[in-house]
Amino acid sequence: MRNSAIILTNIPPLPFCRPGQRFIYNHILYICHQFGPNFRGFRPFACTVKNEASSELVLKNTTHDDKNFRYKCSPGKNNSLSYQAVNCFFNNIFIQPGNFHRNEKTEHSCHQDGDGFLKLVEKTVLHNYCLPIDKTPYLYINDKCPECLLEHITLTLDSEVK
């Protein structure tokens, strides 16, 4: 398999780069190119859904949806690519970072941390003995009602819990 992609933890040394050689690093597929008689280098070609050689490709300026997030493969400076979550996604409803969607007793909110990672937070009301739901913009902000909410957090790829 001459052109199969391999998973590496760092970029291979350029003298060993063979034109057409592929590798995946941090959800980006790189391909080795010969730019002249004595110059070879890797260029990002596309993003990958998983850090696996057989992973589905996400081409530049396109998106991929998983169960909870929409990811975009975006071009950057100097021919770079990034693969990041751009929206939260729940039950066929897209939720922009900083916004929420509420049903009768469940709220889904999308939050972006300082590093740009998204998290989808689901809050479910377990009882109605405290505040009415429609009186606050978010379900029970700074809630002092014991055992009122059940909260579940889903993180994006490569996110860290802080």
C-alpha cells in the first residue's frame, strides 16, 4: 500500500518524505509533494473525521455532522487546515455557541471555551417545585432548588474538561 495514510505523532523528517506519501496528524491528512529537484514537503490536503488511515475525508470548506456537533475543515494561513466544531447539534436542531434550545422540561445549550472547544450541555428538570421554567432565560440559572436538574455534558473532539 504505497499511498496509504499512517498515523503519526509528529511530522516525518523531510529528507525521508516520498512524493505521494500520506500521513494523518491531529485530524489533518498531509501529502508529500516534490516542489523542485531538491525540495520536498508536506501539504495539508483534507481533514479526517477520525485519526485513522481509513477515516472519512472532509474536504476544505466542507462540514461533517456527528451525533452532537457539526465540524468544519477550514483553510488558514500558509496553506494550513483546521478541523473544529462550529455548531452543536441535537435532534436535527443546530444550536450556535452561546445559544440554547428548550423543550418542555429539557434545555440544550452550546458553550465555547477559551480554547475554542464546544460543549453541548443538556439540562433536564426533575421536578417543578421551585421556579417556573418560563421565568428565566436559562433553566434555573444559579439554582438553589435542591435536586431540580440533571445535567449531562458532551464534549467535542480533543476537548479537555477544565
